[in-house]
Amino acid sequence: MPTNRAEFAEVVSAVRDHTALLLGTTIGYSDDDWAAPTGLAGWTRSHVAAHLAEGANGMVRVIHGIDSGTPTRMYESQAAKHHAIEVGALTSGLALQIRLDTSASELQREFAALEGDTRPVALRAGYRIPASQMPLARLGEVVLHHMDLGSQFSTADLTPEIAVALLAFHVDRIGRRDDFPPLRLVADEGYEGSVGRSGMPTQMNGPAGDLVAWLARGTESPRIYRSTESDA
């Protein structure tokens, strides 16, 4: 039975493996394929790739910042982030593929030193996690954006342990935000967690991977169902 937290080495390996899967998808893209829209409003596949490359570079900056004792954010500002992604999306498909590969490889090399690192890092304003969870944050980005590209990949391709770890991570990230309705997520693998504002929660049941996609992207799945009082 998976626990809420996969082993650190397992997560780091999953980042490498799922990055390779994503690169295997994008290597076959033509220029028209790169220009195709995604499920993210206003973003083409080129935007997704530019975002992933910028995200990897930003995480490297954060890691170097905590190592040097000079805390650094992933981006100077939201405007700087937006500009970098828009400019990156204008480059050729080959250039995007190379950037995706090289930025991911550099970040992967940094991850090993983060095992057991409890120093807090800010990946975005108001969102802090222990440095040791950065590989899990990156894994979530790679997995969800691989789905955004419209490929055949889905969260059903995740191992149970990794799916549960990602679900627990997203539950922690969302927390008790007032803009989320009260929800209780019950995974088939044994994990349970709650998000959203206070109130009587709606209970969602299903495989952890499907719940991740539903929670993060609103992706419907025939394997997810709502519990009602009559089910109790």
C-alpha cells in the first residue's frame, strides 16, 4: 500500500523517466505541431515547452540561491516570467527541444543534493516547500504538462506510489484555500486528504492519478465518482 510520500530517490528517478517520455513525444513534432493549441487558454505547445524550460532554469536558480545563502525566486516577477515564456515560444521547434533537454538535464543533476533538505524555498509568492520536495514539484509540472500537450500519456501511466505522492503534494499545495469548495479526496490506493474552504465536503473517490488530473486540471474520468450520504 503506497504511503503519502514516495521515497526521495524514487521521485528523482520518476522526474528523469517522465521527462524522457515527454521529450519522446515532442521530438516528433513538426512546426505545425508545435503551434497547435493546448488545453491551457492562450498557450500553444511551444508555450508549454518554453514554460517547462524556464521552470527548470528557475528551480536551478533557487537551488543555487539557498546553497549560497542568498534566497532567490524562480522569476524576478510575474511580468518577467510571462515575457520569458512568450519569447521562448517564438523559437524554432528544434531550439525548444534542445532547451527542454538541456534545462531538464541541468536540474536533474542538482536534485541528488536535496535529499533530506528541510530548508524552505519559495517557488512562487506565498508558496513555500522544503527543498527536498522540489523534485516532486517538478514531477507534477512534467506530468501535467505532458497531458496538456494532447499526447496519449495520462496519469494512468504513473506508478501507484508516485500517483499517491503527487496527489498528496497537490492537496498540501491547495490547502484550505477559500477559492476551492470543500473537497475530500479518497484514493483507491489508501490515501485520503481534504482541500478547500470549511464546510461539508464533497467526497471524490478513484485512482490517485485520476484524482490528480481532476484536481489540477478538471479532467473528468469514468473511474472517479462522488460519494453520497446513501453510500455511507
